[in-house]
Amino acid sequence: MSGFDARRQAACWLCGLTLLGAAPALAGALERTEPGHQAAPQPGSNLPIAPPIVQYALPSQWMTIRSKEDWRKAGKFEKELSKDCAALRFNEIAPMRFRAYYKGEVLGVAFGHGLNLNDPGRKADRKKIYLFRNGDSTGCTVQSMDNQDPRVSPAGNPAATPAAGGFKKY
């Protein structure tokens, strides 16, 4: 018998002993460490939603509007802008960065003067706030409401916002 065959036979014999010793250990590995430790969730229970896994940290989010009325009464429905939103021609830059809460419904918010608004067609009115429902889908709906903030229309220079084209490119 060569040296190689003897080593192979010894290795097989050790494997057999290891497997015989591991059988009782494998039987107990499927049991829990404690009787009540992490019981399976019951059917129909609400599981917590985990935050999305992203490469970079998500930006902070602000609750801009909080109301007890229905979201359908929040502003004027914009049919053409809703079509553009579904085609990704009018949407939020960072979805849900600004939020509006209406009676259980959370909507995304963008401002007509350009804050958080992707508007390559320049269709936004700078004195409006835009609410996006399902803003990241083809079922997107857009509603507009008047912005009551006096800082929206500065007295000296009404064209000094990116949406109005007041900034120069270098």
C-alpha cells in the first residue's frame, strides 16, 4: 500500500468518526435556545417596515404641512402636470424629502420656485406648492396650492430663483 492510499484511508476513517459524532449535534441545532425566543409571526400580523438599504445616508425629511382634512381637498388637481409626473417630466428631486400629512395620507411636497422640484419644461408657477401622491409611479397625481410665504416673491428681484432662470451658468 502506498503512502498516498494510507493517508486517504485514514482521512476517510476520520470523516466517518466526525459524521457519527455530529449526528446528535445536528438534531439539536434546529431547536430554539430559549422557549420564547423569536417566535414566528402570526399570520396577518403587521410586521415593522425596515428602512431601505441605500449606499449613502438618506437626507433628512421635513413635515411641511399637517392637516386633518382629506388630501383631495388640499388644493387644485393638475391634470397636465400629473401626466408629466407619470412621464418623469415633473416630479420631486428627492422623493418625500418634504412631506404633507393629510388625514392618514402622506404626500410628497415640492415648491414652484424650484426647491425639490424637477421641472425641465418650466411649467411650475413659482407661487405654488405642489403635492405629489404616488410620485414615484406612473399613477402619480399632482395638486397645487398657493404658497402664502411672503419670501416667495421678493420685492426687488422676482427673477432671482433657479426656476425663473435668474441664475447664470458658468
